[in-house]
Amino acid sequence: MTHLIEAGYDPLFVQQQVGHSYASTTSLYTSVSSDFRTRTLRRVLDGTIGRALGATGKEGI
């Protein structure tokens, strides 16, 4: 499971493949690496900060 998540597969796909009804069950059995967590967090933060700075620039403030 973990290797599919880290390879970029959709978490819902992985959940369905292992037959879990709830994503929370799948998350109990999935342990991604700290490197993957760091990359994912960085990507989300970069996007959020980029959108926030872009919105500020459009307002002319």
C-alpha cells in the first residue's frame, strides 16, 4: 500500500484495491516515509503561499 501512495496513486484507488470501506482504516496500515511527508507538505505550502501572494498582488496592496 505504502509504495502505491508514494508512487502517486490516488488514495481512494489504494483504499478500494485493499477493500477498505473507510480511508481511516487504510491510513492505519499506510506508513509513508518522512521524505515523502516532507515533499508533500512542501508542495502544499508552496502552492498555498503562491496563491496568497498572487491574490495580494492582484489587489494592488
